Amino acid sequence: MEDIYNFSVEKKGMRKLVGNKGLLFIIIIVLLYSCNKRKKDDPSNDFDRGALLSNIGSSKIIPGYSTLKTKTTALKDAADLFTASPDETNLANVQDKFKQAYLAWEAMEVYEFGPASDIVLRASVNSFPTTISTINSNISSGSYDLDISGNIKAKGFPALDYLLFGVGADQTAIVAMYTSDTDAANRKLYLTNVIANMNSRIGIATNNWSAYFTTFTTNTSTDVGSSIGFLVNNMSMSLETVRRERIGTPLGYVGLVSTGTIAPQTQEAYYSNYSKELMLENLIQSKDLFNGGVGVGFDDYLNALDAKYDDGTLLASQINLQYNKAIYAVEDLDPDFTNALTNNVSNVETAFLEVKKLIVLIKLDMASQLGVVINYTDNDGD
């Protein structure tokens, strides 16, 4: 401070003390220097966010989209075989490929930003529950545009769930809908077109993410529109979807209020009965993102900040604990989610509440510690 003072005096050729304004200026300079030094010493600035983004991008996002593309291509090939020769063997094959592709989607739902959000990927491939009346109308008419908003719920995985599992009471009846039914030819074409539409969008997202990788890994701030901001927002939003659409709506909840009316038909993958498996995969992959797989993750970031939970324990440990509680609660559900909703409501409510607690930790505690603004719309609170 003395050096700054002497410099100011000599610079002006003065031999007397500076006035109050000069002294105020010197104090401001010293305070700014101190603040900058504290900012430099802040763990959040020392933590290598670029390493976190590079790890998530290279170990999760790029290979994940590649796997999704591979799985949906295998689904397309199986569907082509089935439509060319509809029988129970080929139906079972395309049903299996559907499940594998759907699980691959659940792993990538949380990364629906950047090139994926540019083409509205989530809404295009997984808007559930599907609208059967629209699907049947499209099939009967043979005239439709799957890219218009009116067909959002008549395509993607939910539409395939109905087309491959819900058009008949058993395998024999389903095959008949593609062989002897009046609309069999149109139904086969619709199945093909739905998968082609999915493949096209997933292919675009996969290719564009490779080009977007550098932008993603070098945008290391935590501002709105940053890669960290996108990841945290999407982690929270994906968990909200688990709580609301995957559990809450079928359980009869509107927001956080129970109507007391169970609605099993609104669940994800209602016809194939894969709801629990898909939900579980979604949660497991969300946890893996938080921990960065085997590399740098948000747990490391929070620990570098020495972020604490209310009870003084490390926030990262508390979040992992709550992830485990949510995952265990879903694992504890009946494999038949419809049966769980009708006969084991208390277990489903437990899963709902455990996911809700996890959302609070991500959306409020973690976001606050990282300086991330949650900017998606949530009308029903936490």
C-alpha cells in the first residue's frame, strides 16, 4: 500500500499527502487486489472444469450417442425383417431390439441439449403416453407427416411400444395385425416410417455432437448457456421427469398433490411393461453422470469446493446417498409396474418421495454451490 501511495505522489510531482479522493482511490485498488487474490484462491477457480467436461464428453456423451444410433439401426433392421416376413420369431426379435434401443435412450435423455435440443430430440422420440387414436387414424388414412406437432405423441418409442406390444392380446394376435388385418399393409409401413423418423433424428444428433464436442468442452464457465449449466439443468429436469411423468402421473399425482386416481395407462412403456427397467436405467445413468463414471465428475467438483450439506457432511456424499435411496426404491418395485401401482402403492409413493429428495439436492444445493442458474420451467415446485 505504501508503494502505491509513493508512486501516486511521485507521479504527480507532489510532496504532500494526497487528499481524501486520492486516498479513497488507493483503498479501492488495494481492496480489488485482495478480492482478486481471494478469487484466485477459491477452489472453484482451481478446479479443472475442462477436465470434467472432457471426461463426460468423451466417456459418456459421444459413445452414448453412438451406442444409441447402433441400437436403433439394429431395431430398424429387425423391423425390416419382421415387415418382410411377419411371424412370431421375427416379432420377438424386433421386440428385443426395441427394448435394447429404449434402454440406450434412457442413458442419453439427460444429454438432450446442444445438437440434440436443436432438433427437439426428446419430444420426438419419447413423448409418452402415446396417443393411440392418432396412430390408428394415421394408419387407416395412410397419409400423415410425422414431423408435425400433431404427431408428437404418435411416433417414437411410445408409438413403437403400442405397435409392437399393444395391437393384440398376445404374440399370435399381434402378428395377425400385420398379416390378415384390413390395415396390415399400412401398419407395416407406419412401423417402418416411425423407426426411420427416429433413426434420422438420432443420426443427426450423433453426427452433430461430434462436431459440437470442442464447443462443449471449452465452454467452462457456469453461466446460463454454459456446458456446466446445461448438464446441471438437464440432470435436474431428467429427474423431474422420473418423479412426475414416470411415477407421479401414473400414481395419480398432479404436481405434488395426489388425486387418488391411479392411471397405469399413462406410464412409460405401458404395453411392453418395461417401465420399471427403463426408469431404473435412467436413474443409474444419471448417477453415473454425477460421478463422471470412473473419471472426473460433479462429485469431485463439489469436493474441491468443500461443499457441505446441512448436517456438515460432504454434499457429494449426501447426493450419492440419495441417488442410492432412489435407485433402491425403484428396484424394490414390482417388475410389473401396473401391478405395483394397483397393489403396492406405498412402495411407489416411496420411490416418488426419494426421487423428490434427490431433485432438491441437485436443483437447489448443488446448483447453488456451483453458481448454476436453473432456468427450465417447473410449475409444481419441488
